[in-house]
Amino acid sequence: EFRRVLFRSIQGEPRDITTSTTAGDSSPINTPNHLALSSCQYEDVKLSDRNAFLDSDSDQSQTEFYILDFLKQKPQGYQDQDLSTDEFLNNHYKSDAYENELIQPSLKSHKSLEKAHKILANHQANVEEIKQEESHYAEKEQNFQSLQKKGATQDVLKKYAEELAKGYNRLGMKYNKLSLFADGFELLEKSLKFYQFLNMEKEISDLYDAMGYLSFKLAKNEKAIDFYNRALELKIKLYGREHPKLGLTYYELAKINMANAKLSEAETSISQGLRLLEGNPVENRKLITLMKFTQAQIMSQNGELNKAETLLLELMNKLITELGEHHDLVKHCCLNLSDVEVKKKSYDQAAILLEKAYQIEKRRQNKNPLQQANITNKLGVLYLKQKNYKAAIQQLLTCYEVRKKLYTIKHPEVAMAVLQIADVYTRVKEFDKAKTQINNAYKIYTVYYGKSHPTIATCFHSLGNISYSLQKYDEARDYYEKSLAMDLQFYSPGHPQLVQTYEGLAYTYEKLGNKQKALENYKYILKIRQKEYGEGSKEVAALRNIIYKLSTKQ
């Protein structure tokens, strides 16, 4: 009854969501699992970015922030192409790369282009300012080293070291704010060296947290875990095991462990963090809420869908009571709960939740088009799950258009939308169109990530799906094997991200009559599903049945 009443209370005014003109997110529901991976490279534009999410008082236009998010990455993506600024910025608003009857180039907006020029100029000025300050501190560092060699007194050295530690730390954080994570990390390393010279343990513990965060952003997960563990060790020494300051570090560790598919470790970390923060629930409300979202995601990955649903419903009821039904945290709770409902195949409930999230975002004074994009994309892949391909393509095309305008035609988030559109083409047997879009996505990803990256593996997997549908099983096997080999450079053989590829290989080897290889891949899937859902689950039972039938087949 509680569940029914709550869903009714958040349903809001009806809207024809099948013709929405907002855009979507890159978190696919019914596409190969590793399609979700590109989103981890751009977490700063999503809920999972702690800084962006908690910083609700930012003056900067969200649209400007997201355009800037790509502009600042221009050197990495375009260093070999030497585009002029005008050519580069034009790509935000016009493209001839994907002209066909379904995806038309956007109209160029001179007003938007002028605004983009200003954003880029402001960004370049900020970077130049940081570079100048960095040069100043580099000179100071040389002086410090010279004084050390000459045997200067500790008081003199400490004065220099304190200035350098604080200066490098401040500049590193400025780079972090601009999402220039590698540059930021380099300066924080320099800051750490001087704080260690000064033996300032409080500042060192804070730096370990920051360096763990940047390492995670740079996809160096083991390095991030090492920094967070160092932070915990120092904080326990400074504040004791029960201090709330440890809560955020446990939260960050939980996120990394979840990304590494270490769900029991993630659950332990999140539980420890919540226990420390819930002593002061009002002051820590936002962080506690974020941690409970993560806790629900862990439950969902473990196959505990009813448990995750109950947690999120109770949390939503509390948020609505305390903050009102239009609060941003309620919106994010709706989005998290919609993912659970999709997994439960409760598609009508998922649609209600997405509608409510859209209405909350629509009411915001400073509207964020990419948050609206998040909602519409989830709706598009929901329709894909329901095999409503016409509605799915409408939502996914809208996602594509908005991302293209706010990023650039050659941005990985645009590539994600293109891959999702390709998935629809594959399902409706428009294979040539699907291949074209997959190849377009492949070109974008290689510009950013090189020839080896999980997103590249996704492209091979998608091509394997097409070959399988065309009954070209040798070709499909080759694509799936190539996808798996690349994924195994980044994940262990038992990682949930690999399930879709193991499935593709199992089906393909069955078609090729290679029973041994098919069984081998089914057993990989079984091990992963046992860990996710438990031995007594229907998913595991179904797999055991498949394995038994295949193994006894003559």
C-alpha cells in the first residue's frame, strides 16, 4: 500500500513523454553492458560527480559549464588536426558528418557561437593564469632546493615549503575545477611533497582524499584505493575511528569498489560511512542521500531488487516530507528508482518515475539541458527494452541532437548516443545504417582513447551483434573475441561488464557447433550471475538448465 500511494503521489501532471524534445543520458538499459563505460570518463557531468552535485550554489550557467567541459579538452582530442578556433567551435552547432534521412545536421547558431567564443576565451585565460602562477612556484621551488643545498635553517626552509605546499595545492584544485585532472594531480603531488616535509598530517590526509578522487577520474582505480586507504589511516590517527570525517572517504572507496565489481567491499565501505554520518543527519543530509543511492545500486547489482526498491521508496518518502516533492534530491531518487523498476520489468512504474524527474528538472530556474538529457535517454532505452522502436528512436535522436549542440560532433557522449541509435537499427534489421553509426562512434572514440579502450570494445561487440543477426557466425565470433580481448585489458574475467560478450560468444559457438567453447562461456556467465544474484536465483537456475541441456546434447 505504501508503494502504491507513493507512486500515485509522485506521478504529477500527465505529459506525452513519447514525443519529448529533451535529450538523454549515456546510461543504457538495454544495450551491451560496457556501453555504460564512456560515462565514467565524464562523471563530472553526472549525478556521480560529488563536487558538481553538492555545489548547488554555483553561479555559472549549466549550459556554459557543459560546453566548457569539452572546450577545455580540445588539445587532447585535436592535437594532430590543428583546427582553427572557428572550425572547432562550429562543430558544436553544425556538422556534415552524419547526414542521412534520420540524423540531420543541426543549424548553426551565430549567437551561440559567439557565446562559445567567450567561454573558450575565458577558459583559456583561466588556464594561462594558472600556468603563470605555476611558473612562479617553480622558481620558488628551485630557490628552496638551492637553500637546502646551502644548509639554510629549518625556519627558512619551512617558510618556503609552506608557501609551496599551499600554492601547488590551490593551483591543483583550480585544474580540478576545470576538469584538467592530470594537470591537477601533478601539482597535488608537488604539494604533498612539501606537506610531508612539514609533517602536516591533517593537510596530508586531505590531499590523499583529493589525489584518490583525481586518480578515480583518471580511471586509475587501484591507485585511487591506495590514496583513500592512506587517507583513512591518517584520519584514524588524527581523529579516531568514529569521526564523521572518515565518512566521505568510505563513500569514495565504495564507489571505486563498485566500479571494480567488488560488491561486498563496496557494501562494507558504504555501511561504515553511513554509520559515521548518520549521527548528524541534518548537517550531512546530502552526502547521506548520495550514499544511500550508492547503497541501492550495490543491492541492485547483487540482484536484491526488492531490497533496493524498498530503500529508495523509503528514502523518497522522507525526502518529499522534509524537502518537498520538487527538490533536486527527489529527482535523483526518481532516476535511481527507475533503474531498479526497469530491472524488475516494471516498465509503467519506471515511466512514471522518469516523468516525475522530468517535471522536477523542468521547474528549475537554471535549467540544465544535460540533466533533461539524462531523463530522456533513460526513457529512450526504456522504450527499447519494451521493443517500442519508434518511440525509442525519437528519444535517442533528441539525445543525439542536444549532445551534439552542447558538446561537439566529435565528443564521446555524442558517440554514445550514436551507438544507442545503432542498436535500434540493428533490432529493426537496418544493418547498413547500424554499421555506419557504429563506425562513426568508433572514429570518435579512437580520437579520444586510442585503439584500446572499453568503448572501442563496445563497437566491436555491436558489430558482432550485427554479424550474428546476419547469420555470419565466423565473423560474429571474431568480433566478440576481439571485444573480449580488449575488455580483459581493463577487467578481470569475472567482471559483470563482460556478461554480454560471454553471451554473444556462447550463442555463436553453439551456432558453429563448438559445444565445448559454448559451455566454457556459459560457465563464465554462471560464475558472474552466482555472485550477482545468489545460487537460489531464477537467473542462476536458468543458466544451469541451459548448461545441463547443452552438455547432455548429443
